[in-house]
Amino acid sequence: MVGGIPFHEFLIVHAAPIEGHGLDDLGVQSIGVGKVASAVRCADLIRSRDNVRAVLLFGVAGAFPARHRDSDSPVKISDLAIVSHDQLGDEGVVTPDGFLDLGAMQLGDCGPFTADPRMARDAVERLAAPLVHGVTVSSCSGTDAASEIMRHRSGADIETMEGAAVAFVCRQLEIPMLHLRAISNWTGDRDRGEWNLGAAVDVVQTAVRGLMQP
């Protein structure tokens, strides 16, 4: 039980197949990589089931390194994090005066989308992991220039390709969400990313099992 909701009433989802490999006994579902695939698939799964009271999204993420921040990162490679709130980072238009998101143009909502506070608090206590701010993008920050821009624009700690999209669906359908990520790399120039995808997958899967096994 997490946040007062029993294990069997969670829809447990992830993006890339590697993130969920070996967790079939928990009934995890792959929803695809990226905003569109994850949002559509998650909405379909929620609507097709009668007993979904909450969504757990888990996976790996990139974290913004200290060189792109005004302070040290709250996480390091292979750390687990709980996403307290997430936002769409590149829905809008780049102008000579800067970036305008859909909210600034009164064309939509880019967040922030907040995780269920009771479930997040329960996860923090049980997993001893920090709360972080996420940003969701269509194109990951694979250069230092892109990473610095996205960090400055969003103020986020970590970057994913699904978080805010799934959170948007959950808010629209009035379903609480919990979001777990393990850090697989630093954003920015990829040869400085200190990649450890395998360790991040192991860490986040261990956390899911710790929370979700009945």
C-alpha cells in the first residue's frame, strides 16, 4: 500500500522496454518513449481498466550537472529520485526575446504538474530518496549548450521524455500519480555523461519492487 492505495489498484508503467524487463510479475506496462506515445497509451490503459486508482510511472532520467546549475545537483549517477512536480519544457516558440511556452501564449498548460503529495511523502520515507523537479522534453539535452538552456528555462533537476505528459493525463482523468526515476547520466555533452544505464535500471526496479510488492 502506498499513500493509502493498495498495490493491486495501481497502474504501473514505464517507457523503454529495458526499464520494465524482469518485472512482469508486477504487471508493469510499457507505454512507449516520448510525450505522444506515453500519453496516449497511459490514457488507454486507465480507461480500459475498472480498478485503477493511481498511476506509478518509473524509469531512468538524465540529471542536470553542477556545471549547468547555480548549486550542486541533489542527485548523482545511479541515485533514485522522486519527482515532486514536472513540466513540459519545449512546448511553445523560440523568439528573439526568448522562449514562450503555451501557457504564456494562452494556448495550453505546460505545468507544473504535481505528484500526489501523500504518495510522494510515503515514497520519500520508505525509499530514503530526494524529491526533485522534472522537465519533460521532446529532444533530450545532448549538448552542453542545450542542457544549459533547458536548465535555465525550467529550473529542473532532471530531464525525461514522458513525465509531464503522463502527469497531464492523470490530472485530466483525476487519477493520482507517483513518479520514480533513477539517474542514468548527466545531461549535456554525451561524452561527459558518465553513463550507467544498467545500474540506474537496477536501482529503480528495486525501488518499484520495494513499494509495490504485496
